[in-house]
Amino acid sequence: MRVLVMGASLRPGSFNVTLAELAAAMLRDRAVEVDLARYAEFLVPGYDAGVEVADGVPEGARRFAERLQAVDAFVLVSPEYNASVPGTLKNLVDWVSRLKPQPFWGHHGLLLSASPRLTGGNRGLWALRVPLEHLGARMFPEMVSVAQADEAFTVDGRLADENQAKRLVRTIDGFLELVSAVRR
């Protein structure tokens, strides 16, 4: 099984990139082939239908679509901006939505987030689910939002809280079980 994992943050030291790296390590521990993507590889200009007509879909969106099409499932780890999805990530989804056949269609997805706030970025994940499900992604019902992320990680990138760590393990295992069952 191959899974694309991406922390959708450009900030150095991002909690979401740390969580993406942890998820990727957990997947590798379960014999999953992981494509750990850097968000900076997929930067695109703001969606503009005029630009699309003149120049087509930007290369960053095409690269993301190619990587998505090469895997069985994806894990997006997204920050929350103003109780919603970051504009740059929504913009990438919008550009990818212009491609045919639709790259998200039929792919299984898992959403994770980390935030220094008590909600852990959960509101942003709910906002992100909507366009992904609209585009045909089969989003795993459980999501993990790591609250108080500024204190949540150990120096080696693990979750310090045993309950949070167990929840992440259960969620990843459940996600893999579902994807494996569908692949059979």
C-alpha cells in the first residue's frame, strides 16, 4: 500500500509538519510505502479562470495530482486559519479540481491537525472535508486534532500525552484497515 502524507504548512518548525512526519513514521512502521511530500512543492497562484484558459493548470497542482494518483490513499495534516482551511491549501484543492479525471475521486483520505489552541485545528479540518468529499474523496470519519501543540510533542517528534498518542494510533490503524479492506 502507498500513502501520500503532507503537512500543509510552509512555516519552519510547523506543528503540522511535525505531526505529518510522525504519521509517516507510524505508517512506515506498519509496512506502508510513504510518499512524504513537502507542501512547498505544490505552491500555485490564486485560482483565476482567465489564467487557466491562457496557461492551463499550474505545474504545482499537476505535480500534486500526479503524486495523488500514484498512491492508494492520502493523509493531509492541516493548520487551521481563522476557524477554517488555510487559503493556500484550499487554493491548491481548487486548482486540482480543474483536472480530469478528478485526482481526488475514489481516494481514501485522513485528516489530521495540530494547533496551540484547545480545539487543535479541528474546525479547519471540518472545512477541508467539504471540498474533498465534494470531489469524490472517501474521507475517513475520524480525524485527529492535537491541541496545545506547542506542548504536545517530545523533542524526538512523538506525542507526549499517552492518550493523544493512543488515539492517533487507533485512528491510523482504523484508516489502514479500511483502505486495505477496500483494496481487497
